[in-house]
Amino acid sequence: MSEQFGTLHCEPCASCRYETWQRIVDGRLCWYDNYYCAAYEVHACDDGRGVPPPWVRERIVAEEGTVRLPVGGPDGVPLKVVREWYGLTLPQLREVREHGLDATPVEAELLHGMRGGPRG
């Protein structure tokens, strides 16, 4: 994933709009982040695959909330998938194994299909 940075020369105002969302496209998690301000004629956008960068995911969570998913075991999301997707350390992985994973609704939809191991 490449990161894009830009300097926007406007103060946040009533004209500023953010659109941030996730989708499942061809069985893969994708994210989109758009910012535009009609007053200053500024438009910036970014997108990618996989779990979005923290600042994008924070906006999605603020808008849509989270779904708690079990991790590991016969009914949970496989540990390997959770570790790879979210880049968790072993202590973090133990924590989500014990307490569950807070996924966005779109992440939960995709991860739900992975519960109980790979599907054949």
C-alpha cells in the first residue's frame, strides 16, 4: 500500500466534506477516503486494499461503529488471518483471542466467512 500526503491550504469550514468507507470488491477488503471543500476548491482522495490506515479506520469506526468477533477456536476468525490483517504483535493477538476483535461492519462481513477455518 502506498501512502499519499498533501498539504491542504484551508481551515476546516462548513463546506468541508469527508467521505470514508469500506467495500468488499471481488472478495477483497477495499477502502476509500475522499476530502473536498467547495469553498477553497480543494479535493483529495486516497484508496487501497486491506485494513485502512489508522486515521481512515478511525473515521469509519466513528461513523459505523464496530462488531465484536470471536478469534480462534472452532467458531472464531482464524488467528493467522487476524494477525496478518491487523499486523498484531503476539501480546495483542493474545488479547483479541481472549476478548474478541472489534471489526468494522464490512471487515466483520468478510471475516465472518473465514470463521472456523478456511472454506473448501
